[in-house]
Amino acid sequence: MKKITKDMIIIDVLKMDPNTADIFFEYGMHCIGCPHSSGESIGQASRAHGVDADALVKALNEYFAQ
């Protein structure tokens, strides 16, 4: 299993498993379909949206660990 990091581009995580969109939504990241998701890292998007990037990355890694 690949470890998710704040440096990963959002669309790359979504390509790994489209169901991760639900996790992004839970953290207020509703711009999954916007052009920025294909060029913005989780860390960058988290800062822009006021989201705790560490908590989001932890939730994504817990999801992939299942």
C-alpha cells in the first residue's frame, strides 16, 4: 500500500480509489472536480480551504489501510 502524503496531488489519490472523494468531502474539500485538483497537492488545497492537512492525510491513510 502506498502511503498518502501532503505532497500528493489530489487527483492522484482519487485515481487510486475514487471512493476517497467522500473523505475529501467530509473535510470540506468540495472542489474535487475543479481544475485545481489535478495540479494542487493535498497540503496546498488544505491551506486554501482551512483544512487540517494532517488529519485529512491520516483519514486517507486509515482508509487505504483497510
